[in-house]
Amino acid sequence: MFRTFFKIGLFTLGGGYAMIPLIEEEVVDKHKWMAREELLDVIAIAQSCPGVFAINVSTFVGYKLKKTRGAIACTLGTALPSFIIILLIAMFFRHFKENAAVAAIFRGIRPAVVALIAVPTFKMAQNAHIGWTNCWIPIAGALAIWALGVSPMAIILIAAGAGWIYGKFIKPTEQD
């Protein structure tokens, strides 16, 4: 588990959301440690917890597999590559921060990072059955935070309450 999450942490640019396809491939497809639906639940829980998203996901996956020892192994596997790379960059950055080639590389990486984040976002939206009829919900939440200055915590609580009401009282029952 440590090796798997170390590899994910080592080869992922763009943070936690960019790791989702790699985590899904390793955890669901390759090792079959959990079902796709379980991973989607883990991702939803990890998003709602404080802290680094990728660390939260790896901790929850590790805990499900091997309890505390698994959580520690997966968490360290995810965090160590970034820690080592950032440490090395901090040690040597002053030597090449003005280098035009390095600046160009970082400018070139930005669009790739956007794509790495966009793909799992759309995939999660698809798995969560967000379509044209209900895509207004996350858009309205984002606009309320951005334009009106509404607290993200208030949006989360309102969404949780509305989701509970919808699921308990409004959602049409499925026909067999």
C-alpha cells in the first residue's frame, strides 16, 4: 500500500484532485481494494474533512484496508514524495529561479494541471449523477461564495440539509 501511494504521490502534478484518476486506477482497477462506488464515497468524505484532500483520501483508503497501520502507510506514501520534492526545490531554487527555461516549464505545466483537475471533476459529477437538470446547484453554491461572500460552511450545511430533505421526502421512489 505504501509503495502504491508513494508512486501516486510521486507522479502526480496538480494536487489531490489530479490524483483521483491514479488512485482510482490503482485502488479500484488494479488492486481491487474497493469498489468504484466506495471510492466515490471516500472522495466525498475526504472533501468535507479539514486538511489536504489527497492525504484524507489515502488515509481513508488505508484505514479501510488495514485499519491504523494501513492509514499510516498510505498517508506517508502520499505525503513523502511531495515533502522530499519541495525540500529539494527549496534547497536549490535560489540557483535557478531566474532561469528562463525553468519559468517556461512552469508556464507549460499550468494548462496540464488544469486538465488533470478538470477530468476527475467531470467524472465525479457524472458518477454523482450531476446533469443538466441539477448542475445549477454547484454553480449556485460557487457563485454565492464568490459573488455574495457566503461562507463555504453555510453552503455545505445548506446543501447537506437540502440533500437530506430531498432524499427523505422528495426523491421519487425507484420502480423495479
